[in-house]
Amino acid sequence: MNDSYKKLNVYIEARKLVVNIYEIIKTFPSDERFALADQMRRAVISVPSNIAEGLSRTSPKEQAHFLDISYGSLMEIDCQLDICYDLAYISAETKQTFNIQISEIARMLRSLKMQRM
């Protein structure tokens, strides 16, 4: 089994993002736990999952494809956090903290994709 992806900073940071998003979701109003929250869970879990799946592939083209999916899911989370802010579920400070984390993961994903091509 090739699990070398587990040592990559991008994978580690993506898993931290999962935990952080799950913590924020716990603070949502109870009537929001099944709509936006569910979508956020699916999107954020997709980020490290697609890194793992992609880097288990032998073809650089396939690896790049899964890294693209991971990046797309990351952008979904960014959008959903904007919506959370608009709905006053999170503060501007929390949104900014997530923006920094998302930007760093995005940078690492782009860099990793370039290495694989």
C-alpha cells in the first residue's frame, strides 16, 4: 500500500480543514444542520480524499485530475463559507482565518499538480 501522501503538508492541512469545518458546523442553528452543513461536510471531506485517491494512481494525468477535483471541492468550501458569513453563522474574523487556510491549501495543491505534470 502506498500511503506516502499522508506525509504531504497539503494532505495534513486538508485534514485540519476538515476538523475546523466540522467544529464550525457544530455552532450552526439546528435548522441548518441538514442543508448547508451537509454540503459543507461532503465538500470538505472531498479535499483530502481526492488527494489520497489521486496520489495512489500511477498516471500523472490521473493524479492531476484528482488534484483538480480536490481543488474544486476546496473552492466549494470557500463559497460555502461566504454564505455562512452572509447568514451570520460565522464572524468576519473566522472567515478570514478560513481564507488564509484555504489559500495555503490551494497554493500547495497547485504546486503539487505542477510537480505531477
